[in-house]
Amino acid sequence: MSKSRRLRRADVVVIGAGLAGLRAADILSRAGRSVYVVEARDRVGGRTLTESVRGAEVDLGAQWLGPTQHRARTLADELGVGLFPTPSIGKTSMELAGRSGTFKGTIPALPWLSLLDLQQSLFRLERRIAKVPTRAPWTDADAAMLDSMTVETLKQAYAHTDGVRAALDVMVRVVFGAEPSEVSALFFMHYLATGGGLQQEVEVEGGAQQDRLAGGAQQLAKGLAARLGDRVILDAAVESVQWSEEGVRLKTAAGPFAADRLVVALAPALAGRIRWSPKLPPDRDHLHMRMPMGSTTKCFAFYDRPFWRARGLSGEAMTDEGPLSYVCDNTQGDGSAPALLGFMVGGPSRRWQRRPAGERRGAVLAQLARFFGDEALSPVHYQEKRWDDEGFTGGCPIGLMGPGVLTQLGPALTRPVGPIHWAGTETASEWAGHMEGALESAERVVQEVLSP
């Protein structure tokens, strides 16, 4: 794409062509505002990325929709993108706290004492999570106490058996791409509260993993970008932003832009890479430095047939032994491209990313073989997506908050700074961390921009 040196002006410039940025631009454009979207990558989609693998469209990034994620489902319907249910028939495999086996349903095959502990822990956690204010979690009656704790501390208080603690470790790694010791207990509870609770977050049927998009999740971003046409500028990494109450001026790799308002639809850690003049207020500046991205590697093993189904297995597995923490059946809705998808997340992801690719592949396949049999050792194709390697993403699935960040800096997540407004799934009060959260943040930021 050629780089223009002429100054391009619009009512609003949006930084970031992920779902939040594109949806905000789409709504603003239909409201009569002139808009440009500048994107550092050579593609749209942000943390959604769909590639053709063995004749099927495979999601290397975000991929699931739950039944209560209405914005994303409505957008898919508008764009003519169909849904299909995530395969989940059969038994789930597990390795937790030194115990292995299979189970049906959603309750792991743990000793009776651990099962009692699990039931009580979930009840107490869900009841507490439901009390967290989703729009202002720092106003929770126990916010200071909860934000002084990590999830590791919370886990020790709520769970009393090794099996339940191991299960919580797995859940935190998969959902946040981090270790329980790295995440604030208040941030953890708020995140889950925005999606309706812990079980809504982790379950397949009726939960956040219920459905997938036929043809891939990136179609949502591509469809929005198509509506905007040449107002989406790729290969336009933002180097600096000059701002005042009168407006903004951006220096980008595709030339300069000017606007009355700016929407920043980036994870806070990425927004912190931009040179701001004048410097942003201290709370916003510190937020950029204190919200690192989680660490996630998606590992795909493709086979000629879904052999695990013949064994009565769902293809789903959870383990605290690594390198993978969670596995699922990633076969397409029409039965094509049979595959197992493993999530290498949190500490195991960071450790194994330092190992040679061949060693990593061997360890992943050996782990799949423990769950599903020796046929798993011989895929017809193996592929990884290491999101930590994405220069303009820096990790997945979400920016994280450690102890003290949410109570001290949380209000800065969405508070406008002069003509600058903040979007992105990290800012959502509904389904934060998901595609739905990105779309919800777009609606909020548009209301801010259009307000007198």
C-alpha cells in the first residue's frame, strides 16, 4: 500500500482495526461522521485471525460465541455469517493433582471430598462474583481487600483440596493466559461478573464456548471493514499523537491524520507504545505500564479422522501438568479438517516458547496421546499460533491487572482525556475479554463521541 504524505482529516480517527475500532467507526459513519481507521498491521481483525488450513477456515485467534453474546450474534447475522455448535459429545479427559481419568458432563472425576469442596467453592465464588459492580468494580464494598490479593490467595481461601485448586489453576491459565499469582482477585471477579459468572465463562453448552462462526471469526471484522471501504488504512502504525482540547494530530507510517476526536481501540499495553504529546495524565499513563498481556499459544493437530470420537471421547481435556492446559475438538461444523486444539497458556506458554519448535511439537503430541491414544502422535498437519510473537498484539487473550491496579487506576480505563476516548474489550462491562466485549465497548465510546 502506498504511503500518502498529505494530511488526511476526519471528524474522528480510530486507532485499531479490531472489532472494537471497526464497530465504532461503522456506527459513527452511519451517524454521519467522517471517519478514518488506522491499523498497524497489514490486515484487519486484531485478536481475530482466520487462515485456510487443509481446505478449512481455521481460527488462530478468538473463535467462540456464547448464547448471551447478543451483539456478536446479531452482527454475524447481519453479515450472513452462520454459526455451528462446538463439538462436545462424549467424555472429557483430565489430569488434575496427580489423578487422571475421564468424566461426563461438567463435573471432574475427583474424590468425593474434592467434589464436595468443588461444589462449595463454586457456590461461594459465584455468589461473591455476582455482587461485583460490572461498571465500577472499584466501588465494591470489599474492593480494597480483594484488590490487595491475588487469585492464588483467593484460591487458598476458597478451595481446600488439591484437586479443586488444580482445576482453578487450569481455569485461570486458559481464561487469562496467566498464573493465579499474577492476577488480582478483584480483577478476576470483575472479569467473570461481566460474563455472568465462572460457569458461564468455562462451559460449552449454554456457556461462552457454545458456538463457532462458520468460515471463521475474522469475517466479522472483514465485513465491517468492507462497509467502511477506503476509510480503513492498513500498514499505518501510529508513532505519535499530538492532542489538545481542539483536536488531535497523528503521525503514522501511512502519513499524517487530523481529527476533532480520537478513539483508541487498543489494549492498554499497546496504547502505551504511542508517543503522546502532551503526556497523558499519570493514571492513564501508569495504566499502560501496568496491564501486560496474557500469554497464549494455540496448538493445532489435524488428522484424517476424529478418532477420539470412536473411543467415546469428546476431544476435550483439562490438565495441570502441561505443556497444554486445555484441549478441545476443533473439527469444522461440516466434519471437515478433523483437529484437536490445545491451549498452551500462562507460565507453561512462556516456558515452552523458549524451547525448540520440534521439542514443543513432540511434547504437545505426547500429551494428546496420553488423553486420546497413540493415533494422536501422527497428525497429518501440525501448526501453532504464538500470540506473544505478534508485534501489534503482544499476547492474548486480554490485558491483565495485578494487585492494586483496578482500585487505583481502574476509572482511567474508560475516562476520556480531552478529545481522546478509549475502547477495546479490556474496557467492557459486558463480556470483557471476548468479541462481545469489544462490540459493547464500541457502543459506549460512540455515545461519548456523539455527546455534546
